[in-house]
Amino acid sequence: MKVAIAQLNYIIGDFEGNANKMFASIEKAKLQGADLVVFSELSVTGYYPHDLLEKKEFIQKAETAVQNIAKKCIGIAAIVGAPRVNQSERGKTLFNSAFFLTDGKIQSVYNKTLLPTYDIFDEYRHFEPNTEFQVAEYKGEKIALTICEDLWDEQPTANEFGKDKLYKVSPMEELSKLSPDFVVNISASPFSYNQEGWRKDILVSKAKNYNTPIFYVNQTGAQTELIFDGGSVFINGKGEICKELKYFEEDFLIVDTQNIGKPELQQPAGYIEKIYNALVVGIRDYFHKMGFKQAVLGLSGGIDSALTAALAVKALGPENVRGVLMPSKYSSQHSVDDARELAENLGIRYDIVEIQPAVDQFEKSLAPLFEGTTPGVAEENIQARSRGILVMAVSNKFGPILLNTTNKSESAVGYGTLYGDMNGGLAVLGDVYKMDVFKMSRFINRNGEIIPENSITKPPSAELRPDQKDTDSLPAYEDLDQILFAFIEQNKPPGEIIAMGFSEEVVTRVIRMVNMNEYKRFQAAPILRISSKAFGFGRKMPLVAKY
Amino acid sequence: MKVAIAQLNYIIGDFEGNANKMFASIEKAKLQGADLVVFSELSVTGYYPHDLLEKKEFIQKAETAVQNIAKKCIGIAAIVGAPRVNQSERGKTLFNSAFFLTDGKIQSVYNKTLLPTYDIFDEYRHFEPNTEFQVAEYKGEKIALTICEDLWDEQPTANEFGKDKLYKVSPMEELSKLSPDFVVNISASPFSYNQEGWRKDILVSKAKNYNTPIFYVNQTGAQTELIFDGGSVFINGKGEICKELKYFEEDFLIVDTQNIGKPELQQPAGYIEKIYNALVVGIRDYFHKMGFKQAVLGLSGGIDSALTAALAVKALGPENVRGVLMPSKYSSQHSVDDARELAENLGIRYDIVEIQPAVDQFEKSLAPLFEGTTPGVAEENIQARSRGILVMAVSNKFGPILLNTTNKSESAVGYGTLYGDMNGGLAVLGDVYKMDVFKMSRFINRNGEIIPENSITKPPSAELRPDQKDTDSLPAYEDLDQILFAFIEQNKPPGEIIAMGFSEEVVTRVIRMVNMNEYKRFQAAPILRISSKAFGFGRKMPLVAKY
């Protein structure tokens, strides 16, 4: 059987746009003689629609879209993902379903069994799990339809409890009893640089264990924080990856199950390059899917804003990115020069706006109240917030969306000013540790200097008081990032982190800073997720707690 | 059997403090001759610990606490709620459990069957559902232990799909086969003024249908956004509420199942009074549980800041609340007078701080960039954000936490400035519609003027430009609030809202405003929840979507 894998980038709730993309793929597949074309999980709505799934008219539009797609399936079959109303009297309102379409109508429907409800996944909120197992029969072949997590009944252990079997049911175990010729897995797997190996391992082991080929069809493109990396694959019954589609972009491939041909695989990329690609897609889709064109950001001469600007230019083009330089009396001349050089290297517009007069006026207005106190955090924050006001004024006046430049190390320990440098519509580096910020800057400069060398090599500083350096109040980033990764991504308890070779004092202090700053992150901009545990809705901590 | 209901206010993760409270209740119950004392759901940890449940050391501390409580149960039994590790090889790591403690040890354990995962509930994220049903036997009686949602297999229909049986299993149906003498339901039910009738209806109908008395034991106090209202009850097998504990405070009562005695019920309160009590508890617990004492807020002379100040004074005392008056050139003298009068009525400190000089300096700094443009939103926001800077400077300098004064109507339509008047550590009125803000202000003034009459009667205005009124850009609040309630709390589609008697143009515009401002609410302060659908983590909408 000739199966077309259609790896597409959907917009959530854009029923017409999504269906039109699918129509085009169905047409293309038909022209190229495919028997079946497969789209990804919830392709009709885009993944993940969250509480839009609670709106009846949203579900009705999805139903109509599925019917319209079915009508195009003449002389070809298609598998699409969409929500479906649970007709039973009991249970949640919806199923997360795979529709098998052919002869112009819905032939059969398969519901998702394992509903991921952890980290950024929230599917049991909306869906009832499936409990019945059947295969689709088409052109004499039996196809086992599964949806993403259905193959993940066993999970690599990433939790403190060492448990790797997250579910009671194994859909593959059940489906294998029906002797399918091959498995189709329609998926919506977001990228995380430190977990993507797992995905292939799971698919390979399932194909091999059940001696059944697997078509894995992922979506691509970003949905606010989540970045889907594509990389759909066909794996034969020996567990060999025979075909692999592109990463971070749309792609289309027909696989003839009778005649696989020679392997077609993608060039492997290093993890920094992958993160770079992910962030570029994340920025681009945030803007384009919302109908925004232009971005603005504050350029401090530091590495975070430089890297964010470089990513934005790659995503949106230099004509759509503008920088605002807002030196204060504590900014070195070097910082201004570095920022200017960056803007010139990138070919973006930049403006220099004075903050000192407004800062001085604030301090004057507050003088009667603040009399007798020592200048400190309050005054530093006035500077950071004055910059926030100015760059938001540019955003409000001319329309560009403010990009936030906070990195994950800073976000973790609360090293940033709420309503100041924490402002922004999208946090580009919020899931990238500082050490990776350095590495990615070097990656960007691999063919010539774009980010000024000085921005990379000078000691990081917020420049909110004379000669301030990040290391005045934080451990060296080499150590800090390792402690944070162990605590956040790996969820290790303090004792195990100390055992990695850090002092108890430093580990305790870092963890305390992470815990104490939940309230700041609560109000932070959405963060492009590139790891297995980003700050945001995938990591929910109580704000009011003693712990 | 003499059963003590211990309705307590827990702090999340405060194992020692929570256990000490329970020790005291066990002692008291013993002294008063009780056989059994019942605490609420996850009482050992406080409800809801969110992803702290993913930390092994957190679970270990909970286990230790349960064992320590068991040791106190000599000559008495206790039922406590705590997480428990799932020892089976498959399934989620934890159960949400009720521990039956007596003779100094854990006698038996019962796991929660129905795991609410909708709105603000997220239990399937962490817990495996129970599938086995047993009763506890104690002093010759059979006790059916259930946990909160276990009695809620049938739910009043509040969704667009008209479905009222949310779960496939009915724990009461299963447990009734074991002929229990009575049911204990340990609970953590947050308050919502428009749903609390449901709770009693469900309990009454379960008691009556199964002809079995029910002890319903709730927690009280606030956990960040969520406010638990107590109101624990004993219902006899005829479905009559015989005993009712206090609302919004700790309480303790012993019920002798052999000799119920005369009914003891609470005075019913109107819904505005309930919301008022809820918000006072919400503020108080946010501060006290975090170890904060003082609050600060901007006083504009308007009704929202006046009401917030009055609530804060009730919660924290006048000595712990301070106001900052920050008039601009568009503020009327009346506004300043109203704000001053309010502060004097409340007996709180207030300071007047000038914003105009800083605003002027911002505009001067931006003049070269803004040349040729017409003053508009950008300039209005500079004012709102300058106020935000000043009041945050007071917060940073002296330590009081900034209270946000945005009401739900404003938050819904995005009528507020991000990083300006949307600033704050806690949004007190974020779930209170404007019409209820008026009603609550009248309620506060019921025994004499506290909130100046003028703040209540003058047309609401943001005072960001000359003669600005809210109704310049919004429908009248009478209409707006009804449309919003239908759209947000009732999840009605546009057609049904129009059928309520509003024009299509207005309904479409309001819904568009709600949808377009998800990005603002994403960065808003945590909101004290008093309705069935508050903005915040109980209502998740995709930011990037076409809908």
C-alpha cells in the first residue's frame, strides 16, 4: 500500500485554513498514486485547543471540517485527527479521535486510549479514554490506528519514583492481537532537545517488539509556547528507521509498504542547532499565526538581547525587527557600542532613547517618601521599569510586539524585574540556560561575527548599579546551570544535587531562589519551550506554600 | 458513634504546622469523648500541592506526617487525607488517599476513585484512580470512606453538551453494596458563589438515595487563588442537613450518630456577603501564609481601588494597609478628594506622589521618535505604567505587597494596562464583575459611609485623557456583565447570548474583546476565585489561535 505522510503546520481553530492545507495534500497524494494519506493528531483543530474544546460551536465546526475533508476522499483514503462527541451517557464529553475517511465519507473512527496529563499535556481535562480496540481494514490490509501517547504506555523513567509504566493498558498489546499489517500513529509531539531521543527509541522498540511497521506522523510548527518539530518516520517491522521527514518544517513523502526502497534520513544536527531552529520557528509562528509582522526589543549590549535579536531577524527578517537602546548612567559606553554594532551587523533599525531624565524625576517624586533610606533594589527597579515603559511605548505607538530576552537561568532564580525587563509578548530564551546562550551565540557567529565578540566575552551584568556583575549575587553560570538542570529538568532532591559536587550552601540558596520566585514567573511572558521542563503551564507550583 | 468534624485551615507543604493543628484537634476530640475525628482531603499536605507532588521528598514528608499523626491515635481513631505511593508496577505514581488511623498506626487506606480534572482541578495529573471498593470497620460500624469528587459521579449540567454524568463509575453505587452504616466524605471544595447550592444538593440526594448518613468534611481558608469555605455538614439518611459548621473559618463539632439532637445550622448569608467574606479570607491567607503583613495599593478615587482598600483593611487591619495617590493632569480634583476621604474613613496611611514630571520626561525622551504621531494609547499607557512604577517602588522600598484592583469586567475585555494598573501580587477583584463591585461597596457602607458616596455614583473612568468614561469604549456595565457571565461562566455560544436580548454587534464586539485579550490575562496577577469560572489556571485558552 502506498501511504502518504503529510507533515503540516496547523493554526489552532483555523478550520478553513487547516482543511485547505489538507485538501492540497490529498490532491497531491492522489496525483502521485497514494492509497492513503495520513495527517497528524487533532489536525483539523490544531494541537492543542485547550478549553476551546469546551465550546460546542468549536466541536461542531470540527465535525463539519471532517465531513468536508471526507468528501475529498474519492479514490483515496485519509486519516485525520479531530475531537468527537462521546455519545455514551457516561464519561467526559469528547474523545480524541482518528477518523478513517474514504469513498467520500467517514468509514470508521478510533479513539485515543492513553491521555497524557502531565507536564504540558492536559488531555484528560477534555477527553474520555478509549477502552475498545479494533483495526481499520482497507484494500485488504489491516491498519492499527493509534494516537500519539497510545504507544507510550511505558515511559523512560524521568521521575523521582523510578516508575516507567505510566498506564495500566497497553494499546499495542491489545491491537497486536488483531494482527495488523502496520500501525499508524498520528501524533503531536512537541520538541524538547533533551528528550527527543526517547521518541525514536519508543517507536523503534514498539515496531521491533510487535514485528509491525509503524508510520509516525507528527505536526510541525509552533503553537504559542510549544514547538512541534515534525521528523515523521516510517519504521519497518525490524525496528529500522527507513524514512524520515524534515525537522521544523512541512514535508510530504509517500512510502510504498511493498517496496520501501533505500533509506531516506535527515542530516543529524547538534543540539544547539536544533534549539536554534526551534526558536526561529517559535518566533515566526507566534508572529505569523497572529498576523503580526514586527518585533521590537531593548538592546543592552549584553548577550541575551543580542541573541534574541539575531533569532528574531532570522525568523522575521531585518526589516521587521527594531531595537531600542536605553542606556542609563550605569551603562558603560562599551555597552552602547556593542548594541549599536549588533544592530548594524543585523541590519536592523535602532533608536537610542534616554531613560535618565525620567528615572531622575521618579526619584525626585519619591524623595519625600524615601528620605533617609539607602538606595537599593527599589531604585534599581525604577531603571529597569523605565526601560520597560519606553520600549512598550514604542510597541504601543507603532505596533511591533515586544520580545522578552530573559534566559532560563535568570528566570529560575528571579534575576529580573517584574514589569521591567520581564516585559514582553513572547519570551524567546526563557527555556535556554545561560551557558547555552553562549553556545548559541558562537553558533550564530560560526561564519563571521554577527553578535559582537565583546557581548559574548564580557562578564554578564544587569548594569543597574556601578560595576554590577551577575556573579555578585549568583553562583557562576557553569555551576548554576548544572544545579538548575538537576533541580528543574531532572527533579532531583537537594541531597542528590549536593552529591554531584556542589556545596550545600550553594544548592540550598539556588533552590530557595527558584522556589521564592514562583510569583514572578507567574506573571512572565509565554516561554518558547525547548526542554523537557520549561517554566510555564508545564510546571505548576503553588504560590502560597511553606516548602 | 461519636464523630468529630475538624474543619481546619492548612498551609500547603507545612507538614509540621498542619500536623500540629491535627494533634490539637485529636486531643480535643478525645477529651470530649469522640470515637473518631475526621480531617479533610489532603489535609496533611494542604490542598492542592500541584507539582510538589512530583517531588519524592515531599511525598516522604507526607508519609512521615501520617505516621506521626497515627501515633497520637490512641483511644481514638482519625481519618486524614494524604498522597500515597502507588505500589503497583503500572499506573500513575500516587493515589489521593484517606488513611484510617487507630491504635497508633495506619489501619487501612482508601484511594480516591473520581479524579476531577477540569476547571481549577488537575488531579489526574498526579493520581491514579482507585478501582476497588471496601469499607472501614470500626467499633462495630461500617464506614464508607470517600474523597470529595467520589460523590460527584453525576454533575449538574453546566456545559454546552448537556451531559451530566461525568464519570463511568459511581463509588456510592459500589460502596452501597457493602451496606455501610454511614459515609465519610473528606473534601476540598473551593467556594464559588454561583455553584455552592449544587454541593448541598448532591450530598442531600446521595444520602437520601442510598438511605445513608453522610459526614462531609471540608477544609477552610485560601490557597493562593482558591478559597475554601468550610461549611462541613452532617446529613442523615433521610437527606436532612442536621449539623452545619461555620463558613470561611475553622470549626469543630462532635456528632453522635446514635443521638443527633436538634439541628444546628448556620445563618444563611446573601451572595454579596459571601463573596465579601471569601475575599477577606483570600487576602488574609495570602498574606499570613506567606509571612507578609502589609499591603499597598494605588488609590484613584474610583470604586475598584476603594473597595479593594476596604477589603484589605478588613483582612489585615488599617495599620497594615497604605495607599498611594498618583493624580495626573487628567485626574479631577474630586478624584483626589474621594481617595483622601476613603483613606481617612479607613484610617490608613496615604501618600500623594506626583507622576506628571516623569510622564513629561518620558514624552520628551520619546519626542524625536513619536514626531508627527497623534497622542493615543501609547501616551495613556505611559501614565498608567508610571503609576505602576511608583507604587512598585513603594512596595520594593518598604516591603508591602501591591494589591491589584482590576475587576472581572475590565479583565475580561482587556480594559487595563499591562505593566501598569495590571500590576500586583494578588488581584482581589479579578473575579468580581463591576455590578457586584457596586453592590459590595453598598454592602460595606450598610452601617455608615466608608467608601465615599461619590466613588460609587460617579461614572467609572480610567482618567487617562480629558473627560474619559469607561462607557466611551465599553457597553454599559449592566449589559456588559450579563454578556460576560453568559460567555464565561455559562459558556454560551454567541447565538444564545444574542437571544438573551442583546444586539449582535455588541455581543460580537464583547466576545472579540475577551478573546483578543488572553495575552494580557496570561501575565496578570493571581485572581481570588469566587465564581465557577475565574480567569487564571481554571480557564486555559490558546494565545495563538484563529477563533
